[in-house]
Amino acid sequence: MGYEWDFGIVLRDFDVLLLGLVNTLKITILALLFGVPLGLGAALLRLSSNPAVRIPVGILIEFFRSTPPIVQLFWFFFALPLLTGIEIDPFRASVLTFSIQSSAFFAEVFRGGIVSIERGQWEAAKAIGMARNQTLRRIILPQAVKRMIPAFLERVIELMKTTTLVATVSYADLLYQANNIAQSTYRPLEVFTIAALMYFAILFPISMTVRRLERHLARTGETTAH
């Protein structure tokens, strides 16, 4: 006997799924707003010639890149309040976790973009009397950003997919709402199909943009930063 699909039951709760999608986007956007500048700062520190700065920052970056994000989320949500005595709700714990975790990945994106610029450009700028900060701001970063865009957008895609973990701490994102609806309607196939299509509608255009940018950079002879 074949399965009889019925999306009508699920679509009655579509507004709840939309609210979950909005909450997912809130976490993603806030993680980007905090994670990008943190990542740039960490990348610049990791490129420092001072090992007392470079090594500790490198260890922190690798720690947050190498440990599972769900472990990080649980630590900030369950362990941090025990250490500080400050209660952290699921929203703040999620933003904190994914801001720091994404900053570690963005740090490597920024670092890769910066080191991809030929050393001769640093030397040429130094020869005409430009300070390191001026060289970085006026010459290196404008070129590096162009090469970083595909890797940056790939990370945005991964970030949004990873935010599904916030459902484990009862934050009402798209996955959390979909799971609740599936349990109340006994229609998991329809519910999670719609949820998957909602993620697809957001992420597929970004994925296609990444591919076009990579093809464009390949035609111009430039490499992307990873």
C-alpha cells in the first residue's frame, strides 16, 4: 500500500514554519554580524610576526574549528552559567556559540585571502614608504576580499545549516518548529519535505552565486581563498 501524501494538514501550520525560518535567519545574521569582524581580527593576529600573539590565537582558532559545534553549544548553554552564575537563554547561547565558531572559520578565510596576495605587493608598498596598516587597508584587503567571496559564501551556507543544532536547546528555529508540527500531525514526511524546501529556497541561490564567482575568478586567472 502506497503512502498517501497530504500537505494540506501541514500547510495549516505554515505560518509557524515561517516563524521558525525567521528565527533561523536571526541566528545566522547575528552570527555573521559578530563573527565576521571577530574573524578578521583573529586573522590579522594570526598573521602577526609576534609568536606570543600568533600561537595562542592559532590554537583558539583551531580549537573552535576542530571541536563539534553541538559540544560548543551545550558548553555555552549548560556549563557557562554554572561558571558565571549568569543564566543564558537558548537565543543568547546560540548567538554566542555560532558567532565564535564561525569567527574561527572566517579567520581562516581572511587569512587565506591575505596570504594569497603576492609578496611583491607588500614589498612594493614598503618601498614607497607605506606603513603595514596602510598597505593592508589600501592594497592587500581590496584584492583579497574579491578572492575571499566564494569561500565566504560557502561558509555562510554551512553556518545556516549548522544552526539547526539550536533545536537541541529548545530554540524555536525552523527544525524545532517542524519537529513539533510533525509530532502533533503525525505527518513527518510532509513536514520535513516542506522544511527542506524552505532551506533549499534560501541556500540554493547562494550556492549558485558561489559557482558563478568561482568560474569568473578562474577565467580571470585568480584563485579563491580557502
